[in-house]
Amino acid sequence: MKGSAEIICVGTELLLGEILNSNAQYLAQQLAQLGIPHYYQTVVGDNVTRLQQAVAIACGRSHLLIFTGGLGPTPDDLTTETLAGFFKAPLSQRPEILQDIRQKFSQRGRVMSDNNRKQALLPEGAAVLPNPVGSAPGMIWQPRAELLLMTFPGVPSEMKAMWHTTAVGYLKHQGWIGSAIYSRTLRFWGISESALAEKVAPFFEQENPTVAPYASRGEVRLRISAKTDSEVAAEQMIQPVEAAIRAIAGADCFGADEDTLASVVGQLLRLRSQTLAVAESCTGGGLGQALTVIPGSSDYFLGGIIAYDNAVKKKILQVEAEALDTQGAVSDIVAQQMAVGVKSQLSTDWGISITGIAGPGGGSSDKPVGLVYIGLAAADGSIRSYEYRFSHERGRDWVRHVSVCTALDLLRRRFL
């Protein structure tokens, strides 16, 4: 084990919040999996002085500095030359990099610009960290004893490719890898973080594997992490804890790791060789989008109807005019008729509908913002609707999001 790592992300656009800093999240996860201690992250703009200040601080507390961003051909791409200047190392042009850049431009039917020559400059003594995807290579450099630098482009796909094809192998070969941390994340819907935490409180006290809760847009997650020398050993440690938590949580746990409510519903439909159609009002196609994000969803999801206006509800979904006039579009009877209508129109086994008041306006004392009805027309011919009063203080997008997730969860629980 060589020491601790620090992630330094370079780019004024990160400081301005114009893009999400997903690189830092990804690298932090990777370092944890490799068992490399990681205590600090820094974000700095495209400024030589401030970047050098960040490097000076990092050198005093970390041994592996991982940089993302600032490797492009434009004047504000300053990472390589700033590092060379800080460590007082001359830059030299690498012919192999220049040739690689030319070849990539040629393969795309383009001519390399003169400013791309800048990307072929590396400090003397630095090794090339190849970029199999884009034009900007990184570097692996040890400018001082007990200090290793790695630089990556800010483009996530390029950074990830370079990390896996070169960086991980190099770190393993150089003895950086210690006991690795392996994790499984259990995912829950329909239960609050505090309620779940109370149910599984004893698990928070154990040290290895550890259990930690966190919430994300209405969903609650429990991360079970084991620190071991192998993935097999970690699985053996995690499995009994996972089984115990699943037994306690019951149907509130809908999956693990990369599972989503939509993917789980899709698996359940596929297992039964059944099909689904959706009718949406306030969610405006969000439910259909969630379903079609899943590869292969055409096996079970036939389509949807966005019935935003009452005329569409009547003409296409066959919702009764009397129901709309007497009960209103946001009502249990209309939700039921929408679900039946879309199931009939698209000839599916199941039909789901959503109608509600997402806000910020349109509510009343009887029907406030956040009131949502979800209709479910089942394969056995039964029809039900469910009333929800979602918190509207978080805004329109929140009401729409939890409506979609709750509709999927309703169908999942019906299968169970």
C-alpha cells in the first residue's frame, strides 16, 4: 500500500454548476473498490495560479493525485502545462501521441488542427496514459518520491476507458491495491428512510460489513459494504446481512444495485408473458419513458396514450363525459376508466393510468396540488384506483416523479 489518493477536477464549468461532476463520483467508487484510501476531492477552475495552489495543498496530504479535465487543445486547457510548471519540468512533444491524434482525425474524415499539437506535449519523465476513445491522452508521472500523478480528460467516457484499460492495471502492478471494499445496495420504495432505519437499526452498529442508509428522490437505499481481499469473500460476508434485511423489509425492498422499479416490473411481466399499456395525464409520458429506458421493453410494453386534455380522455380512452363533468379529470372513477380504456385500445393484459394535479397552480381546497389518482386495470379483469396526496413543496417535477415511481410500485406489489 503506497498511501492515500486525492481527486482534483479541473474546469470552470464545474464551479459554475453547468455540468454535473460525475467523474469525481465514479473515481471515488473505483478507489473504494480497489481499497485505496481517499480523503479529499478538489474542484478548481481553469486558472494556472489556483490550480498550482490546489496542487501544492494536495502534495502535502496525498500520495496519488488524480486529475480530470484540462487536457484539450484550447487555451483554457491548462492542466498539463500547469503541472509541468509547478514541478519545474520542461515539456517535450511526443511523436507517438501526435501520430495517434492524426490517425484518429483521419479515421473520422477530418484534418487535425494545429492547436491539437498541444495535446502531444508532456513533461519530461512522464509516461503516456493512452486514450483509446478520444484525442487527448493523459499521463502517468512520478515527479517526486512518494508522489504519483495521473491525468485524464474531463469527458466521462474517455476517462472511464483510460481508467480501466491502463490505470487500474498500473496501480495493481505498482502495489497500490490494498484490501478492497465491495458493496451491494438494496433499494426500497414505499417506506421512509427513518422508518426503514428504525427497522434495521442493529445492522448500523456492525463494523464489517457496514450498513449505511441514504435517500434519493423518494427512494431509500441501504449500502452493505465489506472490506476483504477478494470479491468471493465479500459475497460471503454480505449475503447473510442482505438476506436478513430483505426478510425484515419484505415487499418494500424492490431490488439491488442497478435494479429500478421499471426494470423489476419488466422482469415480472416477462416472466408471466404479459403486456402493459399506460394512460397518462399529469405525468405527460414520464411513465412510458421510464419503461422504455429498459432494453428489450418492447417484449411487454406496447405503448401509451398521453391524454392531457379531457377531449383526448373521452375520444380515445372512452372516459365517460358524465364522470368528467361530475367528478372531474382528477378522480378515482376517471383514473379507472383511463386504465380500462388504454388496456382495451392497445389490447394488453394490464393498463395503468395516472391523473393528478402536479402544480404549481390548479389546486383547490377539495383537490389540492399533489393530489394524484392511479388506476390499475388488471389481467384478471379487476379494476382499482388509488388516491395519493404527494407533498407539492418540492415542485412540479417531484410530484410527477413520485407519481411515476408509485405507479410502477403498485403494479410490482400487485404481482407479489
